[in-house]
Amino acid sequence: MTTPLTETRNIGPAMADAFSAVGLTSAEDVRALDCQGPEKATLRAKFDRLVANHKAPAREIVRALDEVGVVIDVRQLTPPDPS
């Protein structure tokens, strides 16, 4: 059994129709597109550099991310120790 696309947060009927038109017909199909492995590590490194170079306090970054639907714990904003 598959989960309808519209049961995924922020996917409404129009987006579900667009996804279906390109062959993504279930929520599971969309979830399978998540980046993994080296791609995820590269994106995380870029994110960490952006956060490290940003002058705003961490709480402002968390608030901005929350406004666009990205829920993050402020402790995740600490870049990993390079050593």
C-alpha cells in the first residue's frame, strides 16, 4: 500500500499532479529522492560553512530556517571539529 502524495507536508493537489506527471505517484517515491551518502555530506559541509560565516546569532538563523519550514536544533549549527 502506498501513501498519497497529498499526505506529505506542503504537497497539495497541484504539486501532486506535477509529481504524477513525471512518474512520482506516492509519498514513498518522493521520499526515495532524499540525498544520501557523499551528496548529503557535501551539502552538510556547505551548510556548516554558511552557518560558520554568517554574522547573525544562531537563534536568528534558526528562526529564519523555521520560517521556511526547516526545523533545526540550535546545537546542530555548531560546525564539526576539524581535528
